[in-house]
Amino acid sequence: MKSEVRTVRFTLKQARLLKGFTQREIASKLGVHVQTYSKMEKHPDEVTVREAKKLSDILEMSYDCIFFNQGSTLSRVNGDESTT
């Protein structure tokens, strides 16, 4: 019997919600305004490498599980653009 390994991948918003953070809390940890963080969730392709690594540390998730996946806006054609 062959074992299949799958990597769970999340959008930035999903990762934040899974960890129980508000946008304001993440923004504070990053040292940015909440509107700046909100923009990051909507446009993760505009997040710098430094910010992405810091977010990965804060959310305790692998960098590529958040920023390079089918659920991110990097590859999303249609999706929920609302913020919490």
C-alpha cells in the first residue's frame, strides 16, 4: 500500500484565521498599519520576501504553504476578497 503525502496550503487570510489572529494583531506584530496588512492579504504577490518570512514566523507556518499555492491570489481567478 502506497502512502500519499499532501501538503496543506492556505491563503494568508486562512492562515491568520486558523491561528486566531485579527488583522490588527498581525499588523501590530509586523509593525505596519492594519490597512497595509489588509492589502497584503488581498495581494500576497506584492508582499516582500522579508515580510513573507516574518509572517511565516508569526503564523508558525512554512513560507511556501502560504505564499506559493493554488489558494493564494497569485493563482486565484475568482475568490472571496473580503477581509475580517
